Amino acid sequence: MSDIGLIDRTIPSRDLELEMRVKNIKRASEVIAQSLIEMIYDGELRPGDQLKQENIADIFGVSRIPVRDAFMYLVSLGLAVNVPRKGIFVSPVSRKTLAELYETRRILEGGAIRLAVKRCDQNLLRALEAIVEKQERIRNMPEIDVKLARELDGEFHRTLFSKIDNSVLVELIFNNWMRIKQARSLSRIQPKALVDWVDKSIAGHRKVLNALAIKDEERAYRIVIENIVRSEEEVITHLEESGWLAVR
């Protein structure tokens, strides 16, 4: 009887321990996956780079099990591809997906800028002007702060679209931006490409500001669409030259 009682008392303890181990593996897998996704979107991991289980496991101080699960998640998202007998590699950027994302961007931001013009006030103009002035200051520094340049570009658009008072539309816009982020980051790896991008970002923002100041909805719409089309063309050209663009 005492042996049976001992078994009955220890089984729940083992179940709990196993459950905790499974949860810890799942949690580690999610952290690793998110970290790798950010590295891919930021261009730190480039198309064709191999993802090696042992290297990633050493970096995060975990076993290979959560790393394997993280890799499978990246494959399910289309950010990585499993090549039989070779391993897991960061996927090329899909030309078709990129075209769809930019088409979506034109639709979303084209509508958003019309709303922003209608609801623009002096507070918004002053806030946007301050951001552009910061961009101009970092552009004139001996070495451009890449992270700050990206943050200011995003801040301009977040500030602009915060005025439209439509949280669903804003969420869709920035989710779409995240999907495009990998391609945009890859196109700015070369220093000259970064400088050109900062110059064009400032010039585009200045044009938008001028259109907002005179409440010219059609002009603001044309500027936004032209900027998006130009961005798509530049990104595609660079990815083609680098061999990072896949047909599908």
C-alpha cells in the first residue's frame, strides 16, 4: 500500500515538471523565432544565409529543440526555406509578394493621406516640421546614424497618420510596413544607398508638409503615391542587382 501511495503522489509531480519543460521550450522557441524574424526584417540575416541549429543554440544558450521549432515557424511564414540534405536558409524576397505589398501600401496610404489633409491642424504641422528638422540635422552629420534615420522616418508617418483617427487603418498600414521592412532594409545596406534614401525621405516629407499646409488633398495624394512607386522601383532594382529577388 505504501508503494502505491508513493507512486500516486509522484506522478502529478512528474507531470508538472514535464509540463513546465514543454512550456519553457515553447517560450524559448518563440523568443528565438522573434529574434530571427527581426534580424531578417532588419537585413542582418540576408537571403541565402544558412541558419545553423548549433550556432543559434549556442547564442541563446538552449538545446537544439527550441531552435528547430523556431526554424519551422520561419519556414511556415515563408521567411526561411528547408533545402533537403543542405539545411535551413533565409528565403529570397518574393517579387510577387513584394508587388502585392506595395499595391496594398498605395491603397492604404493613399486613403490615409486624404483623411490626414482633411483633419490637419497647426499642431500637426508643427510636429511634422520638428521631425523633418531632426532628419536634416542628422543628414548633415559626418556619419549618418542609421537607426535614428529609420526611427525618424517612421515617426513622421506615425505622427501624420495619427491625425486620421482610424486605428484600424493605421494598424493595417504599419503591419504592411513590417512585411516590406526586409526588402527596404536590404536595399539600404550600401552607405551611398542610405544617404540617397535619407535625402529622398527628407524631400518627400517636405513636399507632403507643403501640401498639408495649403490643404491640397490631390497634391498630397499624388506625392504619397509617387514616393511609394519610387520606393518600390528602387528596392526591386537593388534586390535584382544583388540576386536576392525571387520570381515567386
